Amino acid sequence: MIASVTAASQGKSVVLLHPGLFIGGMTSSGLGLTDFGNTHVIGGRSRQFYRDVGKHYRRDEEWLFEPHGASKVFDQYLQLSGVQLELRQFVGRAVVEHRRLREIVMLSGLRVRAKCFIDATYEGDLMALSGVTYTVGREPNSAYGETIMACRCATNISSVLTSILMSNRENRHPACFRSSTNQTPRPKAQAITAFRVEKQMLCYWLDRRLARNDKIS
Ligand SMILES: Cc1cc2nc3c(=O)[nH]c(=O)nc-3n(C[C@H](O)[C@H](O)[C@H](O)COP(=O)(O)OP(=O)(O)OC[C@H]3O[C@@H](n4cnc5c(N)ncnc54)[C@H](O)[C@@H]3O)c2cc1C
């Protein structure tokens, strides 16, 4: 949705092919309790979307919304953008010539020829039909010479740590939830931030150890 509107705003003629009766994917299908982590890393049109949803609720910005709130914003984007929307279209076949995707044929019989295709199907249905190579899951660091990509087995260890910390009895706060000066329990938001920092540090430490092939017990 955002890709189509962005391409149209840059002067491209865009056809948006969608299998359902309303657009917006997860965002307009009930995924309205946004687990955003750190809002500062969300920008561009994505951030604008949450601001526009905010207008629907008469707020500056809104991250918790109903499907119809999101749909209303997406409908406005479409109307303003000039994107041609084709509903109830299921991709059936990809026409590849000289290693380039030239055309897709929908199950309805509609044929779409374009210079550029964006596969936004979540599971890469068009990529699979086109026969491009892809990886399922995460490649090893060695595939692209990466050294600092995200936590893997460390993530499991840290989630175990989460359970241990969270299962502490109500009034017995683990050390990282206490202020270092007066040892009084921190307010919840502060405690959660402190916990996230601890978790990231643990992941970083474990990843460094793993990168060096250290034994971790
Ligand atoms: C239960 C759950 C909770 C989540 N919670 C969060 C969260 O709190 N915060 C967060 O940041 N992320 C969350 N995510 C992840 C987030 O939803 C996805 O990363 C995001 O929606 C992906 O956006 P997308 O546009 O790639 O896919 P989608 O939003 O899924 O859109 C894909 C679109 O492609 C269409 N489509 C599918 N197959 C085809 C096809 N063959 N032909 C044509 N169209 C097709 C679908 O109908 C859909 O409209 C959650 C995911 C799940 C499942």
C-alpha cells in the first residue's frame, strides 16, 4: 500500500492488485495494537500513517486503532494518489523473459505488464512464481561476511532470562529493576527500559562470545 502510493507520488503509473475486498494488509485487518518498541526509528510515510490515524481519533498520533480507522486512512491515500486499485485479483502466473519479470497473469485472466513489480505479499508469492532465488529463515554470518547481525541463540537465552526476572515475587525486584543509589523499586516504565538495556547488553555479550567461538555454559 505504502509502496504503491509512494511510487505514484513520484510520477509512476501504478496498479495495485489485491486478492481481498479491502486493502491495508495486517494493519487494517486487526493488528491495531502496535508493538512499536522505539517510535524514534519509525519515520517517513509509515510515521505519517500513525499521524493520519491520529487525526481520525482527534489526536496528534495514534498507535492503537481499529481496522476501520486504518482503512479510512488507506482509502484517502488511494484517492489522492491516483493508484489504480484492482480488488479480488489472485496472481496465477509470472511471465519471465531473459531473466526479467515482464508480465503477471491473474487467475481472473487480467494481464499486467510493467517495468517494475513490487511483491508485497508477505510470503513472497510473486517471487516464488518468478523463480528467483530466496532464503527461508536467516542466513549464516558467513553468507555475506556479516559480523554483527541480530541476536540468534542469544535471543532464546535472553527470553529465558526474561521469564526468570518476570517470575520474581511481586515485591522482590531483581537488581536491574532497582535504582543503584537508593535501592528503591523503579517506576514500571523505567524498570522496563532498564531491563531492555540489560537484555541488549546480554545479547551483545553472547554474540561476541559466539563470534569468537567461546564456550558458553
Ligand atoms: C499476530 C501478529 C502480530 C504482529 N504484531 C506486530 C506489532 O505489534 N508491531 C509490528 O511492527 N509488527 C507486528 N507484526 C508484524 C507485521 O504485521 C508485519 O511485519 C507487517 O504487517 C508486514 O507488512 P506487509 O505489508 O509486508 O504484509 P501484510 O500487512 O501482511 O500485507 C500483505 C498483503 O498482501 C496480500 N497478499 C498475500 N498474498 C497475496 C497474493 N498471492 N497475491 C496478492 N496479494 C497477496 C495480503 O492480502 C495483504 O494485503 C505482527 C504480525 C503478526 C502475524
